[in-house]
Amino acid sequence: MPSLNVSFSDEEMEGVRAAAAAEGKSLKQYLHDLGVREMHRKRFVAGATAWADRLREEFDEAFPEEVPPSRSGDGVTAA
């Protein structure tokens, strides 16, 4: 199984150890879960963005007062 050596400053290591302890995990398990959780988060955000893009036109038609000025065609943009 592949592994990885990661360097931390003393201060960073102290923070990572505290975070792992707060979750009741070993340092190794905490760092593993952190990487996997970030991978899942990115996958979720990409899926949610694609879903919103597919429904944007339908939403804009149903709720025209909610269309941001930058997309409504009136040329007004937020400062």
C-alpha cells in the first residue's frame, strides 16, 4: 500500500495532533480521513455545480426577480 511522509513545523504538528485528538483518532487515521474527505467534498461541489447549471435557465424563468443583474441583460452589475 502506498504511503506518504509529510513534514510539519513544530507548531503545525501540535495543531494537527490536537485536531486528531479532538476527533478521537490517531494521527495517521486523521490525516487519511482528511484527504479522503477533501476528495469527496470536491466531488460533491462539482456535482452540485453541474446540477445548478442544468437548472439555472428553468429557475431564472420561474423566478425572474431573482436573476442577478449581471445575467438579466439590464447591464447593471453589483459594485
